[in-house]
Amino acid sequence: MSRPPRPPNPDRAALMRDKNFVWLMAGAIISMLGDQFTLVALPWLVLRMTGDTLVLGTVLGLMSLPRAAFILIGGAVVDRYSPKKVLMVTKYINTALLAALAVLVLAGGLTLWTVYALAFAIGLATAFSIPSATSMLPHVMPPAHLSAANGVMMGLRQLSMFLGPLLAGLLIVLFGDGPSGSATEGAVTDATGLGMAFGFDALSFLLSTWTLAQVRLHSRATANPGAPASASQAVFAAVGAGLRHVWNDRDMRLCFIYWSVVAVLITGPVQIAVPVLATTLNLGAAALGILLGAHGAGTLVGMAVSGAKPGMRLGTLGMTMLVIDVVVGLLFMPMGLIHATWQGAALLGAIGVLGGFMQVSIFTWLQRRTPPALMGRVMGMFMFIFLGLAPLSGAVTGWILRSITLPQLFAGSGGLLVCIALLAMVASPVRQVTDGLHPLAGR
């Protein structure tokens, strides 16, 4: 009678005894925490330099363009070569780029054109680091431990999304974020806190490079036996094969289209509108850290609920997703009207709970539905939506904010999401998507 709950415990114990996983986990948490420092510091830096939402959107757009353009190619490159080798190279590149950014900020020699150039270079590097990082676990862990390993890594990521912004905001407030500027050609000065935030991220990449060097790939994984065809295919042909697979699977095609809409209407505006919103609150940079930290904490709670109740559904997976998005849209609409940091934290925390719950369900659905030989490319396409398409939407949002107010942006984006989710609920097959496997997924 007590047998069913017991398997996860040995799995977790085995993970902690596996030196490969411990090294990989240590590097991941260091790197993910550092990423959150840049996530807070970069938009704040641009806003302090220029005070212009269009410039902020341009910076995020320059970071997202190469990521969006090359992330599918990055997935194919990872399928052909060792994900560890690709990830090591990208970590060295990001270390150098962020160290340069930190030095320029601390020295007071950073100009807007330098920010543009560094943002583009960082985006290009992440187009290869994202698919390589998400492909590492199957090359390191035995298949029986993959589920437990994924759960630990996703939990650590959400923990970093909670702690990182809070620590970054505190660091920036304590050591300085530079005077607010209006000249887009000028350099930022007296921004020690911002420089230290970028320096911490550079150090995190360097440390995680060392931990990754200790990881040993399984010989069966290095040969990539599950996908011999992809190793011999040209890169673009391999990308095309992944795209055809998603398009030919009706449920997956519908979901990818719908997720793209969500990324454009919610994820993209959040990247611009939340930092701008934080500038209107009394706590400044600390407010941005609290807002992002609240969203990360909510996401962690949502993931925990999904893990404890994996079968919780409002009918089907598709209907659950649509109902949750209606609620998210309603919560998003009043964001522009808040006057205190705690109000925004409460709204973003609630949005995070709902998003975290669906994130676990969707990741599990994708992994179960995708044939192993195509896993890297399908996950690359999924990450393209939220790490490539969403920042492009953020760039457009920066331009739109020059013509409309912040409350209008939040109300419009949230309202559109509600309308689209309701329309999909009554007039599209999205509501019929179930947790079932694709016929070819297990082959």
C-alpha cells in the first residue's frame, strides 16, 4: 500500500549521489542566479541613461533578433555536436561580454551604442546556449532519473527567479544606479551597483564554466544513437525536419500558434512595461526587484501545485490553459493603475502561480508527445517563442508606449488576451487538446 509514493525518494537520493548531476546542478543555479541580476540591471541601466521606452525596446530587440534568428539553428548544431562543447564556448563568450559591460559601467565609459553592440552579441550567444543547456540532462542522467532531475532543475530555476531580482535590486540600491539621464548619446556615471550586478553575472558564467568542465557525458549520449539521421543531415535540413514535425501534429501546431499570441500580448509587454512601472514607484530599482521576485515566487508555488496535483484539469489540458489565460488577462489589466509596490507584487505573484502551474503541464506534455530524436529541435522552437518572439514584442511595446499611457497598455494587452482565449475556447480545437501521447512519440 505504501509502494506508490516511494519511487521518487530513491530517485532524488540517487541524484545527489551522482557527481555528474551535482556538478551540473551547481553550475545551473550559479548561472541562473547571475542571469537574474542582468535581467534587472540591463533595463534599469537603459532607463537611467535615456528615460526612453523606445530605446529600451530597441535594446531588447537587438538582443532578441539574433536569438530568434539563430535559436533553431543552435538546436540543430547541438543535435549534431556535443551540447557540452557548445555550452562551454557560449559560457566563455558571455563571461567576456558581461565583464566588458561591467567594466564600462564602473569606469563611466559606457555609451548607448556600446549597449546596443553588447546586447546584440549576448543575444547571439544565447541562441546557442539555450538549446545546449536544455539538452544536457539526457546526455548526463540515466533515463530512469530524468523526471526527477528535470523537477529539481525547474525548481531551482524558479527559486533563482524569486531570489535573484530581490538580491539584484538590493545591490543596485545600496551601491548606486546612476543619475537619471535624457541624452541618448551620453555615458552613464556613478552606477556602481549596476556595474557590480553585471560583474556578478560575468563571475557566475565563469564559475559555471568550471563546474560544467567537471561533468562527464555518457558514451551512449555522445554518439547520439537516438537520432542518427540528424547527425548526418545538414543543419538547415534538420531545422526543416523539426518544423515539419510540429506543423504536421495538429495539436502541437495549434498550441504553438496560441502560445505565440500569449508571448506577444503578455510576455513581451511585461519585459518593457514592468521596468517602466517600477520607475513610477517610490522604491525605484528595489521595486523592480520586488515585482520580478514576486512573479518568480508565484511561479515556484504554481509549479509545486502542479507537481503535487499533476492531473488537475478543468476538463482537458487545452481548456485548462484557456481558462487560466482568461484569468491572467484579467489580472494583467489593472497593473497600470497600481500606486504601491505591494499591489503590483500581489498581481504578478498571482499571475506567476497560474503560469507556473501551466508551465509544468506544458513541458511534460511536449516531452511526452515529441519523439526523442526531435526533442532538441522541438524544445528549441518552444523556447524561440518566449525567448525570441517575446522580446521582439517588447521592442514594439517600447515604441507603442510613446503614444499611449502605461494603464492603456496593460488594459489593452490583458483585454486582448481575454478576448483571444475566449474566442479560442468557443471557436477553435485548442480546447480539445488532451494530455495524450502522439502516436510516434514513443518510437
